[in-house]
Amino acid sequence: MRKQVYNAIISLLILVILVSVFGVINTQVSLKYETENPKDCISVITGRDLCLWIKSLKIIIIVCLILTSGLISFRYKIIKD
């Protein structure tokens, strides 16, 4: 793998992590203000299951963190000059 492609993949994974963290925070705010009960997960405004959305974003964050750490750990074996 070339170094530019490697750096692009790492950058993209970090960007996905940052956007997903922002999405979790945004969805938690929606969970607070768009539901009638604090224990409800369905948004009154959009009809989405906000708890499922938060779980999905957390899984995306964990997968991207694992991929990023794996790519960084094995960078000398992955990058070919």
C-alpha cells in the first residue's frame, strides 16, 4: 500500500470517528427534547428510534477505533515503498 493511500485511510477513519461522536451527542440532545418520557426512545418529531441510532453510532466508533489502531500498529508491514 502506498503511503498516501494509507494516510488517506487513517484520516478518513479519524473523520468518521469525530462525526460519529458529534452524532451521538446530537442524538442524545434529541433524546432529551424530542421524547415525551425520559425513558422513551421514539422521537415525537421524526418518529426515529433514537436509542437504536445511538447504539449504531457507538458501534461505528468502536469499529473505526479498532481499525485505526490496527493500521497504526502494523504501519511498517502495511506500507510498501
